[in-house]
Amino acid sequence: MDEIAWGCAVFVGLATLLHFASALLATYRARRSHEAPALAEAPSPSLPPISVLRPVRGLDPLDEMTLRSSFTLDYAHYELILCCEDADDPVVPLIRRLMAEYDHVDAKLLIGRDVLCSNPKLNNLIKGWREARHAWVVMADSNVLMPADYLQRLLTGWRADTGLLCAPPIGCMPKGFWAEVECAFLNTYQARWQYAADTVGLGFAQGKTMLWRRADLEQAGGIRALGAEIAEDAAATKVVRGTGKRVRLVDRAFGQPLGARTAGQIWSRQVRWAKLRRVTFPLFFVPELLSGSVAPLIAAGFAAYAFDLSIAGVVGGLGLAWYVSEAMLARAAGWHIGLLSPLAWMARDAMLPVLWVQAWLGNSFSWRGNDMHLANAVPSN
């Protein structure tokens, strides 16, 4: 009994230390972004021209806000290429209206279907990659909200050893409890771990925003190389590491407006992402069972019982410290935090072990009404 109790205590200590360390690393990256980088302050005409590719499909309530943001960038030389497979897609009239409203922007809508792989998002982007004129290319999902300095901030993060620069989605503008839960997944959980990994040199790609130097990807096999994995961001990570370069994250990431969400939407999305992680990076996925607060709190309760300590005091104190660190990170980074956030963090952590188990149960799921199988590539947004 004593050996098990001491083992639980050691696990609690290590898990808590890792949690605090990841929060501190992410906070460091968030605070670093407030330093004035010379490139971000450089006049836009002196910066290189960039092609911005956005795949679109269907029309969600906040799409006008996010798509409009790509027409209002404070950048002198950029082209905007919107890619859609179907001329009858409900998003097409919105795009045509935005193009007419911002007719001074070098924007075009490409419609057509290519089949490079089984990844619908990547297939949708092929025509845009071929049409892009510039040496720098951004691939950005349609639900990314682009601030006016979006492109400057991306270029600021580029280093000599960079092969790809990405930005994790930061949930914002949630409406209702389940949207708060999605914020809890995106921000102080997923983004926290991504920034911690990137800060120690283990950065990996995120498909929401990807800045490529076109020549680098072409040398590695071109856009076809991104179809080698079931998700293009997983393929991108392996392609870049194969060239001896690094995947990096921009210091200050960009918002993804959430609006209202249902429990079913959150669950299906998180199951899909968990299954993708399980297939693409299985060695990193296995320890996810112990991520979140559930396992450390259970272990702390057992150790407290074995050592005749107050279970409520030990578990309550650990839980408070655990979530205070998340609150401090969210505040320092400028990420969403509200009255429902602590409940959302707890709900997320309660879901994590169940999601981990669900990720191993079958290879199929539904995405936007389409039945998908992990033998085929799937979109990551």
C-alpha cells in the first residue's frame, strides 16, 4: 500500500510540474509577442509579396466575419485566392459579394475539383497552389479571423532554420457553455501544449494557418507531399523535419470565432482530432490518457487516503492550483476567460480520458455529413 501511495504521490508531483511548466512556457511565448519586433513595424511595401489561399466549403454563421477579414489586411502586396469545389456552394454568393465590395484587393475565386489524395481540403487547395504567383504562400482555413497585421506577424516568426510557420487556433467569441468547453480545448489545453513543445524545439504543424516558402515545399515534393498522411498538417510536420528544418509557431496566434456550439459538435470534433493524432503520431498520443487533471486528482486522493490526510483538502488544493495556472495563462496571453471558464476546464478534463478511449474504437467518423475512414485522408478544420 505504501509503495502504491508513494508512486501516486510521485506521479502527482511530476504531472503537476509538467502542467505548470507547459503553462509557463506558453505564457513566456505570449508575453514575448508584446515586445516590439522590427519586422512587424516595417512599412508594408518593404515586405515580400504573399499569396493567401483559403479553402471554402459551406456557409457557417460567422463565415462572413472571418472571410471579410482576409480582404482587410494592412499589407501592400498580397493576392487572395479562395478555393471552392462547387459553383453551387452556398458560400459562393458571399465571396462574390465581398470581392465586389473590396474590388481594390487582388482577389479571385477558383472553382473546380482536383483529386490528388483522399483529403478534401488538400484537393480543394491544389488549384490555388498552382495559381499562386508569389514566393511566400499562406494556407489558412476559412474560420480563421485575420487581424490587419496578420501577414506581418507571420513573417516576424520566420527564422533561418524555419521550414514552416503555423498558428494554432485560439477560440474566441463563445456563446453558451459548450462553446466555452471548445475554448477550453483549443486554448489552455491544445495551444498550451503546442507552444510548450515549440519553445523546447519540438514544434509540429497546425493546419489552421501555414506559411510556406514555396521553394522549400516544392523541393520537398510539392503540394503532393502533403497528401502522404491522412491529415496535411501531420504530413507537413514530417516533410519539414525530413529536410532538417523546424516547424515553428507564431508567437501571437489568431482567433477562431466560435459562436454557439452543441455538446454533439464538440464531441464529434474532438473524437475526430483524437483519432487523427492516434494514427499520425501514436507514440505521442498514448500518454494523452494521463493528460488533464483527472488522473493526477485521482492519484492525489488515493495518496491522501493512504497517508491519512484530508482527501478534500489535498484534491481541492491541487485542483485549485491546476486551474489557477490556466487562468493566469489565459489572462497573460489575452485569450478568452470568463465566469464559465473554470467549469469548462473541468468538463474538458472529464472528457479527455473518454475521448482517448473512443479514439481507439473504430476508424470511421462523419465530417460535414460525409462518412470518413482513417484509411483515407481527412480535412483538419
